[in-house]
Amino acid sequence: MSGHSKWSTIKRKKGAADAKRGKIFTKLIKEIAIAAREGGGDPAGNPRLRLAVDNAKAANMPADNIERAIKKATGELEGVTYLELTYEGYASGGIAIIIEVATDNKNRTVADVRHIFSKHGGSMGETGSVAWMFDRKGIISLQSIDRTEDEIMDIALEAGAEDLQTEEGYFEIQTDLESFETVRNALVAADLKIENASLQWIAKNTVSVNGDEAEKVMKLIEAMEDNDDVQNVYSNADFDKELIQ
């Protein structure tokens, strides 16, 4: 999972930058809205909404913002309806890219995504063109404070986790889809503060990129993540350490 570890470091640092710009709130509100629309506005009976609300709280989103997003999604307040879509393609050097979006205008978003690919030396692919290179996994991250790695490992593995890594003051736990909620609940029951928990696309095998090629790939990813409709971007690139300093 070395490539995944490096990519997670990049995403965490990007997440911190997004939080400073307020962009993380926009992404979280969209996730709350989609979850509430699909499964109802009660987090107790809607696991996806419960997860989205927990992630929003971990990012210090005000409770009023969360409640308003739920009410807009369930029709109690006037709001926008978001459509979830996934796009696939290739960055420079054949690096596989998966983009998850939440949009109120599919035509605008697909045109934007295609333009970003083209501008940065990539190409948009058909559905399924790169997804086969990835597995859908649960990823749970928490700060490595107060508990040892062995303690966290025992809790996570007993609940059904697949792997645990420690990096830069964080524990990152990987699960399969079926065990994700069980592992997350076990960590919460152990009074551990979860920074973020989500389902992600994890590359089965990574491709080493460095130098100019790595810069091109990173610029494409950054351009995608700067788009307001894009929720998440995943890659099978294993980047040079210099890019994540």
C-alpha cells in the first residue's frame, strides 16, 4: 500500500488546504444532501447520512449548516438537487484517474472534466475503462494520539479491518465494503476520534511517476479538485516524495 500511503498524504494535505478555503464545507454539504435525499433525513436510520454528518462534525461544520442541508434535501426547505456521477480517464503517461462528482448540471460538469483532461495532457475514457484497476475500500483515518499502534491494530482487526498504516501522526485503517461500518463503530465505541471515514477507490497496483511526468499528473489532479462539482479524485500514481513535502 505504499502508493496508497503517499496518495493519502497528498489528499490529507489538500484537505487541510481546502478547509482553509472553505471548499471542504461545500463538498460535505453536497454529500449530506445526497445522502438525505436518498435515505431520508434521520441519521439514525440512514447510515450514509450518519457518516456524512459525522465527517462534517469532524471538520467543525456548524450544526445549523448540517441541519439546513438535510432540510433542503428532504424538501423542508427549497434547495438544489445534486446528481452523483463518476468519470474515468487517463493523465499523462497513462496514469489512471477516477473522478467522483456531485452536480446540478451534468452537461456543464462533463464538459469541464473533459476540458481539464485535454488541457493537462490527459484523455477522458469510457465507463469502466480504468475502474477495473481499482478496488472500492473503506478508509478510516484518526490521529495517532493517546493510543499505541498495537492498541489500534487490535481494535481494528478484531472488528474486521484489512490493514493499518501509521504516517505523519495518523493511523489509517483499510476495510472491505462489508466491514466498513462495523470497524468504524468499533473505533467510536473505543472512544477514538475519527478524523474522516469514507469509501474510496484504491489502486490495485500503483505506477511510479517522477520529474516532469509527475508534475503534469499532479497539475491535472489539482485542476480537477479545484472544480466546484468534483467531490473526489483518485489515481494509481505513486508520486515522488518531493511532491508531498
